[in-house]
Amino acid sequence: MANLTADLLDVLRCPQTHSRLVQEGDELVSTAPGPDGKPLRYAIAEGIPVLLPASAAPADDSEN
């Protein structure tokens, strides 16, 4: 699992909600809900955040 630096997380934003992103394992999660009311998740591939809107997946409620 690649841990992103605090400095990088400070500047990254969700491309759909424009909210901050927090790292949960190998994913980044938006701090604001997406269009369906759930936070969006973005993959981290080989240490690189993949912030393409098409790659966003709704967060699973069972993890909360």
C-alpha cells in the first residue's frame, strides 16, 4: 500500500465534488457526497492517484 504524503493530500481534491480526499488503504475517498449521496472512491495505482471521473465508484455503506 502506498501512503501519500500529507502535503499531497492537502492539495488533492475530488474532481466531481471538489472536496478534500482522504486515504483509506489503496483508495482516496471524497469528504463530500457525490451525486448519489455517497462519497466517491478513487484508486491509487502504483502510488499514483487515479482521479478520472469515470474511475470513481460510490463508497460502500458497509464500511462505515
